[in-house]
Amino acid sequence: MGLSAAAPLWGPPGLLLAIALHPALSVPPRRDYCVLGAGPAGLQMAYFLQRAGRDYAVFERAPRPGSFFTRYPRHRKLISINKRYTGKANAEFNLRHDWNSLLSHDPRLLFRHYSRAYFPDARDMVRYLGDFADTLGLRVQYNTTIAHVTLDKDRQAWNGHYFILTDQKGQVHQCSVLFVATGLSVPNQVDFPGSEYAEGYESVSVDPEDFVGQNVLILGRGNSAFETAENILGVTNFIHMLSRSRVRLSWATHYVGDLRAINNGLLDTYQLKSLDGLLESDLTDLAILKDSKGKFHVTPKFFLEEANTNQSADSITLPQDDNDNFAMRVPYDRVIRCLGWNFDFSIFNKSLRLNSGNAFGKKYPLIRASYESKGSRGLFILGTASHSVDYRKSAGGFIHGFRYTVRAVHRLLEHRHHSVTWPATELPITQLTSSIVRRVNEASGLYQMFGVLADVILLKENSTAFEYLEEFPIQMLAQLETLTGRKAKHGLFVINMEYGRNFSGPDKDVFFDDRSVGHTEDAWQSNFLHPVIYYYRYLPTGEQEVRFRPAHWPLPRPTAIHHIVEDFLTDWTAPIGHILPLRRFLENCLDTDLRSFYAESCFLFALTRQKLPPFCQQGYLRMQGLVSTESLWQHRVESRLLRDYAPTGRRLEDSSQQLGDQEPLGSPLAPGPLAQSVDSNKEEL
Amino acid sequence: MFSGFNVFRVGISFVIMCIFYMPTVNSLPELSPQKYFSTLQPGKASLAYFCQADSPRTSVFLEELNEAVRPLQDYGISVAKVNCVKEEISRYCGKEKDLMKAYLFKGNILLREFPTDTLFDVNAIVAHVLFSEDVEYAHLYFFHCKLVLDLTQQCRRTLMEQPLTTLNIHLFIKTMKAPLLTEVAEDPQQVSTVHLQLGLPLVFIVSQQATYEADRRTAEWVAWRLLGKAGVLLLLRDSLEVNIPQDANVVFKRAEEGVPVEFLVLHDVDLIISHVENNMHIEEIQEDEDNDMEGPDIDVQDDEVAETVFRDRKRKLPLELTVELTEETFNATVMASDSIVLFYAGWQAVSMAFLQSYIDVAVKLKGTSTMLLTRINCADWSDVCTKQNVTEFPIIKMYKKGENPVSYAGMLGTEDLLKFIQLNRISYPVNITSIQEAEEYLSGELYKDLILYSSVSVLGLFSPTMKTAKEDFSEAGNYLKGYVITGIYSEEDVLLLSTKYAASLPALLLARHTEGKIESIPLASTHAQDIVQIITDALLEMFPEITVENLPSYFRLQKPLLILFSDGTVNPQYKKAILTLVKQKYLDSFTPCWLNLKNTPVGRGILRAYFDPLPPLPLLVLVNLHSGGQVFAFPSDQAIIEENLVLWLKKLEAGLENHITILPAQEWKPPLPAYDFLSMIDAATSQRGTRKVPKCMKETDVQENDKEQHEDKSAVRKEPIETLRIKHWNRSNWFKEAEKSFRRDKELGCSKVN
């Protein structure tokens, strides 16, 4: 191995000289950033690195990007929606309903220009990814298979080590930071007697003609299983589908990785008594036996064990021999395995300590919420393989989710290695309500990666201004200051999108009556995805707070919380229903008055009070007051929010009713009764 | 025209009078005090105004008083003007010239005294005088004589049922004068009459061609019954464009903004009347409850900008006068022509309020400006706005060919933006090339049409060699572009100008066009920032009329304001006195100014905060805004002349004057609490099983029964507004639901942060 060549670089001068004499021989090319895989996640990271002017290379074993999509899904129909029309012009909003595009500054590189189909063809994805790489000039080394990855310790390196990548030609690449975006490429196999009789999803015929008049057993209950079934539903005698757990419908779980309605034709025929059916059993307890006619019989494994030999189905006792109504007593013509995919750990040296997680996470490498491997600093998992962070929760395993997590990782690294603080907009506090309203109405990252990426608002001293940070990986909240380079000394808000707490789940009826919440005071019971705003007086940094938060809480317990009531149109701009309660919440957290005022009101306050509300301070006093037009002025008088001071006429407005006849001090515009703020509740919390 | 109102007192009857129709035959008797008191008769009421001299201000009052003579006479109340002459000293003759009062006597007993400002017009005079007497047994009737052609016929009359207060009488008369019955053929939701403005509901009697005559009679009958309680209209179904439910024959529209109309089927006039009366009744009770128990509702908008924009949402603006930009057109447009771009967000109230002013600018500039007025809705074109570095709303930027875009930093109003656009027709600074041109520039001739917008023109004088000074000045001029006209002159013959205006180079010449004065200011420092400061300071006046627009520029001087409140233009003598003091440096530590209540009516609100009761104008006050908030009033019995002012200022300085009030130093706290969802979540977690029950709310079954709603309001809360079950949607159901939810919003309060 040519690995040792790297070490002398930092060795004594004499050796350096030696190297200088044989440069071509021994110095492997060194990159700040290496990306494994030119799939969607790899290209997405390459895009951000390129825009930031970083030194990087992408290694791709195939001759073109997106090789996974050249073969998968087998039936060529993507189930990620390509919604070309939303009735809105807002490009950011439209990304909420675009599940295929990668992020870029180039509007031509939107997937909707590549397919007209709502569920597009995989070939269009291949074409799209190719164009994405080419148009943006991403630096991808095609036909380069990285066969082995190991570590080389070096105290000078960014992370105390370099990642050493060796390709199929023995060429070595040295990388300071390694992004693994290789997806899940190894078909999942379950070992049980007779498993060899099953054909894999990856190779089974996709020609329905090959299944005419057959009894088919499909192992697995994911979208690939149903996709396979869908293709042959019309020609088989029946299809039985077998898996460990009951089916999880994505409309009930709100997880796009669960069974999508587009694939669920078999459920329909099953429940409409058309011979097809679903069965639940752990595959590892089963065995498949082949009989003399080449047909397959399913039996619990212990029947086989009792027989103690691996005999054919003809000779051993089968369940139906004792139990003549055993569901799977009919022999099958074919068994198809559709059990999903696993991450390919094989190329990573043990020194990387890239381990798989436990339980359901076995298919994924173990990583932190920052997408960095738990085993090696500087090694990040991107894309589908990073889905352990939000498996069965959010969209991090899919293009429309990981395009945002990749950006978050890029931002973390920009700060870690290049002293670029996490991008933020600093605004006066008067813009607080508006900036939240803007984001919850258009932000696609919050919407797609709900519960994973959240916006963070860091308050400045005395809450006169704030910094707005977008799409921070929220499970890293405790380390926010070190990860972003921004200070959270004066309290913060977190803006997250959430479904109702008991709304999602495989056994949930999501269509129950009264599921919709319409009243602002019931907003906390909203079921559909809606914005939730957490207020923390201090950054919750303790392990206790973050890791051991209350069950079902995505975040540590806040000082105060606000739910913006769910909206059928996901349009949270209603003045009374959405914006007013939000303002009240923010006001009570900050213990200030966030209303806006016309210049005339500010003028009155300026001359009758020693202090001015923030809106007047930051606008009017800086000679940027808002002047009311005549018609608005009329409304103002009618609304009784301001008294008409004209000497005659309109005396009516001075009525003794609640909002009318009061001196400026007690007028509705003046500071209200000293309402107890969140602060005063502090001790009780 | 023969209509009016009449007060009937028990045992006494008066003739019909008319305060709106005023013959001028009655004139105000002028008497001496002695003479006046001799005319008083036991048991008879008399109103007397004691005055010393006819000042212009009192003459307005006298005119009004004159007009009140006849109406008051009709009640047997005599009116007189009593001239306080030196020979006869009466205690009713006040001490000060201006502080005179009117007095109401019954016999020779004094009933009440009135400061003249409470008797601001004839109506006020009559009302105040009448109510000063015992009004408990008084009844107010409106005589509808307008409808009667034959004078021998009796006029119909309506008794006012509400307590006799100025407000109620005003309301009563207004409704009496409104047409009895109006015919309409438009969407009842859109109809508005004086009744709605007065807080009264509208009742539409639905009519069709076939039954028109009968319907009209019914409607008239209803109208008479509801006079003063609701407006009644005849709704012509046949010519109606909107659909109303087939069976509905009555439409009820509440006075509250935003409440949908109710479609009713009522086959009896009495049912209509009782429906109206019941619904008015509820409202009152609710309001009382609000006042006593709950205070303001947290679901009610208390942001004046948001509320007014919301109320105005249905008004159509002539948006077509501005060009709406999109992602596709933005760059091409701002590159092709000099443009103003308004970046706004359709959902943001402040931007939408400003959009109206912006459209007003477009209306005013229509066809006259080379500047293209454009706008872009950042709610739609978020990316464009971000690329233009727009992260808050509203933002106005000016794009000119070959220049960096400039953000507008002035007041968000029509006048100031218009000024900015007009002043940007020239370059900054203007390069002046000849002495003659310079003189034209200084005289205001050169930019005749622009000095309307910039009352000061600044000319920088530099010798041709002063390179850095010129650059700095240019930078300053560029910074001030759109706010004040600046020019530069640095030809070889610049000395001619510097000699003429006694300015040693480098210098600024300041031409004040309104005063026709030209000042010179030497430029000691030539840093652009300093020059900007010099110019902005020079724009300040010595004794300005303070307005909503200019207060901030004076406010930032951080000095106590010495404000002369004046009802109209400031008296030149006062002005002279104060300017003299300014020149004598007595007022260096203050910002002297005056406020014209006619231009700045909100000034009355300020005075109300300072004075209780309000003495007559003019009033001179010193407001220590920046340290302590004390307000001192110049004694109103003293004339505003230099000597008195100086004396007062000295006393102030010596701490011998007492403040009349201290401005509250209260912080701006949240106006109302927010929903405490955290507690609600906790409560729900601790008592699991009771799903969907907000804190302290009782769950009661709902019967869709109106009576029960009144009896048990908590019942109404339960039913969620149906947003998804479209099958239940039909118009009347929907409105019922909406109405319920509206009512419910007013009733909650149990689940707030406590």
C-alpha cells in the first residue's frame, strides 16, 4: 500500500527532500473534501462546496451520475411527486411540493423541466442528475471505484487524521473530510432455510408475462414489495405478501418511506376479496421448501428442525397436515424477496469505526444528529444512508429531505474549517413576527424536514434585535454556539413544524371527524403539520435537557410554547387566526409590545410618555414613520383604536364605550395592564 | 323642511323647535352685569356669557351662542351676553382676559358654569344647558314633520328610549334623520348605511316584483317600529346578483364588522322586531360582561395598522398605476428605466398600509414623471427580494442607470416619498458652472419647481484645487440626495461668490427660499459625515411648527421641548417674543416650537395628557422628554411676552416652578397575555383521557338552539368550526357556525396565561 508515503511529508527535512525527488511516485493527491458517490446527495454536497470555492472531488464508480436510478426502481416509476403546479409563484414554497429537485441557484435545474409526470420515470432522474453535474460543472471523477477507505493519523490534519481512499487502479486519494453518499446499495437478505429459492427484487423479472397464472409469494412489505405486486397483480392467480410487521400506510404515519397509496393496489384487492392477501410473520422463523413439482411451500422453521434434515416438501410434515386451514397451505410458483437495502460497510477499514446502529438502524451507519460518524471525526454520511437520524419520522432518507440536511452539514463545516459563521440575517425586533410568518409560509426545508431541521432565532441584548438562522439540525441545539459561531446568550426561539402528537402512526385513523382544529385557543391540539415555536430563555445545553427531554417532545422543554393553528391551505397569514396569536406569544416571551403604529400615534406617545414602543423607536424616531392614508385613518377612528382628535364632528367616537373615551394613557394603544409575562412564570416551570 | 327634536318635560310643554334651521332674527342681548341680574326672574333659567373684550377667539363662540338664543328661548331659557365693564365689578367677570365662562342661572341661583370650550357649537350649548337642568323626567321626541305635506295633519313622533346623554341624542337624531326605508338591490353583506356606522343593525325585508307593494308596506311598518334601533331596507331579490336562500324573507346584518349576515324566515312583523331587539340586548350584556369580568379579548386585534388594513381589504386600489414586477421582469425593468421599487409582502400589514400611500404617489405623478413606479410582492417572489438584499418589509429602492440602487430612508408616506422622487430628478450635487447659474440656483430660479420640496438649497464653494474637499462634499451631497438640493461650484471665479457672501473657502452657502435668506457656513472639517451633519442641522428651524413628520428631527436633539399649542396659526407676537428669546440665548438648552392644532389635531390628545381640565389656548408648555418627563405650564393668566417668559424660565431653572404632570415612564409591556399552551399541554398530560378539553372549559352537549345559547354560553364553545366537512356546507349553516365561533371568540378567557 502506498499509504506510508503520506507520513514522511511531515517527517524530517531529509526525507522531504527525498520525496521531492520522487513526487510522482509517492505523494497522493490531497483534497480538503472528498465525496463518495455522485448520486443526488453527493452532487448536492458538491454543489455547495463548489459555490463556496472549496477544494473537493467526487468519486463515482459509474460513468454517469445517479447510477442507482439506472436500475431502480425496477418498474421505473418514482414515487416522489413531481408537482409542477401549486398556483403560487414563490419558488421556495414550490420546493415544498417538489420532491425531486436538488437545490441550486439555477431555476433551469428544477426537476419539473425534466418530466411532466406526477410520478416521474427513473430515467428522467438519471438525465436530471447528469445535467445537474454538467451544467454546474461539478468536479466528479467518474469510473472511479473506491475500493478501500482507511485512516491515517496526522496531528496537522483538520481532524487529526486523513482519510485515505484507494480506487480500483490503486490510486490513492487523501482527504481531510470525507462525505459518504453511497446510499444503500446492498439488498437486504434474511437468512432462513430455503431463502435461496427466493428471487431478489434486484433481479426478478419485471415482465408481467412471466407471472401469468402463478401463485406468488412476496417477502417484504415496503414500497418495493408493493411496486412488484402492482406490476403483476392482473396476471397472477393471487399474491400473498408476508412480513414481520403489519403494513404501515404512509398517509397514516406521515412518513414517505411507508407504503404509498400509489403502490397499494394489492390492499385494495385483498380487502375486496380478490384472493390476494397479507400475512404477518417473522421471516426468520420460517422455512421455504421446494416440492418435486418445483413448487414452494412455507412452513414454520421448527417443522424442519423436527425432521432434522433438509428434505423436500414432499416428505416432511407441513403445518396443513395438522392444521388443515393453515393460511399458506397452497404451494407457490414463485417467491420474491423485496426486503429493502443496506449500507455497504465493506470498503471501510475498521480504524474508521464506522458501525451500524442497532435494532432497526442496522441498515444504516451510526451517526450523530450532525451527520458526522460517531466513530471518526470528519467522516460524514449524507443522503439515503444518513436516514438513521430521522428514520420513519421525516424525509431525511429522500431527495426532498436530504438536499436540506446536506446544506446544513455544509454550513457546519464552513464554520468548523473556514470560520464562516452560520448564515444569519440580523433584523430589528419589530420584524420578528414578520420574519417568522414569512418562513413558516414559504420555507421548504422546515416543511420537508419537519422535526429535524428548524429555524433558530437568537435574541440580542435587551431583545432589540435578533439573528435569524435557517434550518439548523435541531437535535444539535445544545451545541449551537460552537457549531454555528453565533451567540445565544439572550434567549432564543426555535421554529419547528410538527404533526399533532397522537396523529401519526400505522394504526391511526387520520380521517376521524373533528380532526381539524380551527380555533386559535385549540391550536396546540392541531393535528396536521403546523408551525410550533419554542421559546428558551437560555440555550438548553445540558445533556439532561436535550437527551432526556419529555417523551414525545422533539425538543427540550421550553419556557413557553406556541402552536400556530393548523391550516387547511398551509397558509398561515390570517391576521387574526395566525398572526395575532403569534404576536401575543412573542410579546409575552420578550415582555414587550410588538404592535405597529402609525406615525401619528408615535407622535402622541413621543410627547406624552417617556418611553416609546419598539415600532416607534425603530421606525418613527428614525424618521421612517408610517403615515396613514385618509381611508386607513377613517378605519382607525371607526375601529376605535385611536381617538379622533379633530375638534368638532365625529364626536360619536368619543363614546363612553370600552375602547372609546379614554385618555391617551388608558387608550387601547397604550401599554396594556401589566400582563404577567412568561418571565413571571419562571419559578413555576 | 320642518323637522326637529323636542323635549317634553312633565307638566311643561314647549313648542316645536328646530336647531338645524336657523333664522337670524334673534340676536343676543348685550347687557351690563347689573342690568343682567336685574332681569332674572324666579324659576326662569338664563344663560349668560361674561366677557371683557371681543377677541377673535371669543367671537366664534359668540356666533354660536347667538345661534343658540332661539332654541333656548323655546325652552323658556333666556340668553345674554354680559359685558364686564370696569365700573361694575362682578365675581362672574373673570380675572383674565381670555378665561371667561358662561353661567346658567335659575332665578338668581347659579346652576352651573361652563368653560367656553365645552360649548363648542350651537348643539353643544343647547345640549349642555338643557341637561344641566333636571333631565330625569325629560323625554325626547322626534317629530317627523318632513313627511307631512299638510301642516294641519299631525306629525308622527318617536320617543327616544335611551337615557338622555349627548351621545345618545346625537345617535338618535342621526337615525331620525336617516331615510325611513331604503331600497337596495345589492349584496346585503356589502350594504352600509348610517345605521351601521352608528352601531345599529340593518334589517333587509326581501321583496320580489310580484309582492312589491305589500312588501313595501310591511317594510315601512317594520321601519317605524324599529326607528332608532335598526336601519330597515327593502331588498329587491329580482335584481340581485348574489344568491340568497330561496325561503329567506328577512336578512339581518349586525353592526359589528366582519360578521356575516343572517338569513331568516320570519312570517310576522313582531318576530322581526323581537329578533332585532333580542340581538341588540345580547350585545349589551356581552359588552357589560367584557367590561366587568374579562377585560379586552386577546383574540381582538389591537394593532392599529393590522386592523385598519384588514378593514380596508376590500377597497380596490388603482394598482395598475404601478408596474407589478416578477422574477422574470425585475431585472429587465430596473435596467431599462429609472425605477422606484416597492418591496412588500401581501400578508404584512405595514407594507400593505404603505402600499396605499405608494399608489397615492403614483396617482399624483401620473404621466408627469420619468421615474417608473413599480412594486414586487415578496410573498410571491421571495428569491428576487432576497437577491436584492431585502429581508424586511416594506423597503423602497431607487434604481437609476449606472448607479447603485439607493434605499429610501424617509417617512413611509405619500408626501415624503413624492418629495424624494421629485428631488431625484437632478443629480447630487448639481454641478454649477457659472456665476450667473449659481445666483439662479441660490435664488431658487434654477429649480423653481423643486424648491417646493426642498426649502433649502445648499451650494458648496470650493476653489478648483480643493480636491478632497470637493470629493467629500460630493459624497455628502450624494448621501442627502432626494432630501435636500445640493450643488457645487468650483470654477476659477469662485472668489467672486465667496466675497459676495463673505464666505472663506471652502464654504457652504445655504439658501433658505421661504425666507429669501442666504447664509454662509465655513467648512472647517470636510469629512463627508460632518458636512451631512452641518447641512441637516442647518435644516432645523429656530422656532418650527412641530408636526408629526418633523418631530423626530427635533426630538433627536435630546433637549426639552418648549411647545406653544395654538389653535390655528401662531400669534405673530408670541412668535416674535420667543424668537427674541432665542436670539438672546435664553432658550439654548431647549427646543422651542409651536404646534398648530388645526394641522396636527392629535395635539389635543397631548394637551389632554398634560392638563385636566384643559385651560383655553394658547398654551405654552415645557416638556422634559428626555430626563424625568416633567411637564411645566407657563401660567395661562400671564401674557406670552418676553419679560414673563424670562421670569418663568428663571423660576424653572431655580426649581421654583411646579410641574403640572410627569409623563409616565411605563415600559411598553405586552398589551395582553397570550395563550399558555404549555400549561394546557401539561394539564392534558396530567389528566389523560379527556382529550380536546382546554383548561377550565366545561364540556356540555350542544343543542343548536338559540335559547340555550343564551343560557349556557359555555356550551357554544364545544362545537369546532367545520372546516373540512364540506358536506355540511350550506349557506345558512355556515353563517350560523361562523357566527357562533365569532361569539365564542368573545367569550373565552379561561385559557389565557394567568
